[in-house]
Amino acid sequence: MAKRALTRETVLAAAAALVRQHGPDALTMRKLAAELGTAVTSIYWHVGNREQLLDALVERTVRDMAAIRPAGRTPAERVVSVARSMRRELRERPHLIAMVHERGLTDRMFLPAQQALVREVRAAGLRGARAADAVRAVQFQVVGFVLVERNRERSPVQSPGEGELWDPAETGAAVPGDPALRRALARPADPERLFLVSVKALAQALLAPE
């Protein structure tokens, strides 16, 4: 198989993949060179030293977040599509997002998504402070949801877990008149579906005529 040409972009792509998989501490110039099958001096030639490489990765992440584009027929559908894209991007690159935050560029990173949301809330007829509140509410919902997801994923195994807590035989946690609700609460949460439910409800409420 032909060896791919070494360019600044191929170096950054390989570095980003290493950071996504193992975190910033795992990114060394030697490891990156081995990943690309080249000499360390070639890495320096294309991206400079490690700090310059990290700065370039941050800029690349900011640029990637700017590629979010709305989709859908209505402002509410397009707001939901932006929110889903933001969540996906944040979940796919947590280490890179953390690097952006550490360098004080979080607001700049989110600006393109905010601008996309501004266009949609204005298309729905919102103006002024109400439009600003709608944009920020969606952004906070996305970021907060992702933080809760990551916290649940990293937390120790819970004992008793939700299934046991909502087992009436174990805890008496019956829901009078609604056993289906109890059974649903006993099942593991589906984050993808729950996010969609919450962000759709939020978008519809925010964009509804006063």
C-alpha cells in the first residue's frame, strides 16, 4: 500500500486521533512520528514543537465545531439539528474540547453554533432578549446534558441501581395506577432518545408564539 504523503493536515489528523483515544498526555512527538511512520524531525518541520502542535489542534477543533449546519424544514427542526450536532461533536472529542477550554477559547468555539441558532430563532420571530435567552437555553441544555452523560459513564457501578430501586418487591417503590411508569423507570435510560425528547420540547417551548 502506498504511503500517504506527510502534510500538516495529516499530522494534525493523526495527533487529534491520538488525543481522542488516549488524552493529551499520551501525545508525544515520538509516538506521533511512529504512528505516521516518519522521523520526529519531520513532525517538527510541519507543526513545530509540542506546544505549537497543541495550539494547532485547538484551532482545528474550533474550526471543526464551526462546520455545524442546520437541517430541517422548520426553525424548530433546525434548532434541534444544531443541538444534536453540538452534542455529537462534544461527545466525540472530549479531550480536545477540554484543551480548547483550558486555552480560554470555549466561547469562540461555540460562536458559529450560536450564530446558526440566532438565525433560526429570528426566523421563528424571536427578537431581543427573548431570542438571546432561547439561544443560550439550547446551548446550556446541550452542554449540561453532555456533562451529565459523561458523569454517569464515569461513575462507579451503582448498588442498588435504578432497576432495583424501582422494584416494588425490593423497595416498595410502586407507582399507584401506573405500573408502566414504574417499569419504564426501572429500565436503563436511553441518552440518545432522552436528549431528543428534551431538546425537541425545549425548542418547541422557546419558539412558541407568546
